[in-house]
Amino acid sequence: MPDIYAIGDVTDRINLTPVAIAEGHTLAERLFSKHAPRDWAYDTTPKAVFFSETLASVGLTEEEAAKQADLDVFTASFRPLRQTLIGRDRKAFMKLIVERDSQKVVGAHMMGDAAAELMQGVAIAVTAGLTKRDFDRTIGIHPTTAEEFVTMRSPTRQVSRAS
Ligand SMILES: Cc1cc2nc3c(=O)[nH]c(=O)nc-3n(C[C@H](O)[C@H](O)[C@H](O)COP(=O)(O)OP(=O)(O)OC[C@H]3O[C@@H](n4cnc5c(N)ncnc54)[C@H](O)[C@@H]3O)c2cc1C
């Protein structure tokens, strides 16, 4: 049917509110605007699971990235200062997936307090195609959990491209 369009969850691609809104924008622009529709970065749609420990990620998982290239994988696991001060033992875990040859950061993952808030900012960097060097030369905000993303110095492991 040429006059019926599908956007949002009914297309069953990325079932999230901001994606449905973006698709709505695209359709409206395509139908009614003189300008080309905005170029949304669906590949780097950040995602979160809101739970007692929030999970958040953007880009590729380690397994997905290893199908495309050799990887340097950086991880950090630590107890944030705030947790230490209030006498709790909750830790945060963070991971950066970096393509070894290009040094492009293709995935970022986190579990811990404020993971979703933090990942929205990291998603801009991953969408922009920034490299590990760009992360390394970014000055941290101390004392925060977020600064771990710019202070991971050595790979935790190197992963060869899956054949
Ligand atoms: C429990 C839950 C939690 C979620 N939490 C999040 C979250 O934290 N963050 C996030 O980004 N996304 C979340 N989502 C996903 C998000 O709600 C959807 O991706 C988003 O609402 C999709 O928008 P949509 O317009 O495509 O569909 P919908 O919001 O489902 O809108 C479709 C509308 O069409 C109406 N409709 C259906 N059939 C007909 C019909 N035959 N005639 C007329 N009207 C009809 C429905 O009643 C509904 O109002 C959550 C979803 C669920 C179920």
C-alpha cells in the first residue's frame, strides 16, 4: 500500500522510544520537507537496562566486534569513591572495545551507578568514530566514575578476529 508507512516498534528493529521518534522525524521530513532527512546514527543507538545495577552500552559487543577485526579490550572494575564514603561495597565495571589497527572505539559498556547517564555522553564519542587516543587525551573529571573511560591505559586482553 503506497500511502501506508511503518515506523517505531511495529517495524521490530530497535524497539526504543527515541528510535520511534527519530523514525517519525525522518518520515515527516521525507514527506513534507524540502530538505533531506536528518542522518540518524541508528548503529550506535545507546541502550540501557534500568535495574539495581544499571547496565548501559553503545556500539558493538566484544563478540560482534571480533567478527570484524582484531581487538584491544580495555576493562576497569573498581569501587567508586561515593560507595567507599558511604561504606558500601558496590562496584562499577566498564569496558571499551577498540579495533586494533584503526584504534577506533567501536563499543563501550558499563554496569554500575549512573551507567545510563554516562553512556549518553560516551555515545556521542562512539558515534563520531573517535579513537582510543581521543579518549586518552581527554582530561577526566575527578573524582568520578566516568573518568575511568579516559584513564584505561593498557589493554586487559587482545582478541584476534574470529575466523
Ligand atoms: C514495559 C516497557 C518499558 C519500556 N521502557 C522503555 C524505556 O525505558 N526506554 C525506551 O526508550 N523505551 C522503552 N520501551 C519501549 C518503548 O515504549 C517503545 O519503543 C515505544 O513506545 C515505541 O513507540 P511506537 O510509537 O512505535 O509504539 P507505541 O508507543 O506502542 O504506540 C503505538 C500506539 O498505537 C496504538 N494502536 C495499536 N493498534 C492500533 C490500531 N489498530 N488502531 C489504532 N491505534 C492502534 C496503541 O494503542 C499505541 O498507543 C518500553 C516498553 C515497555 C513495554
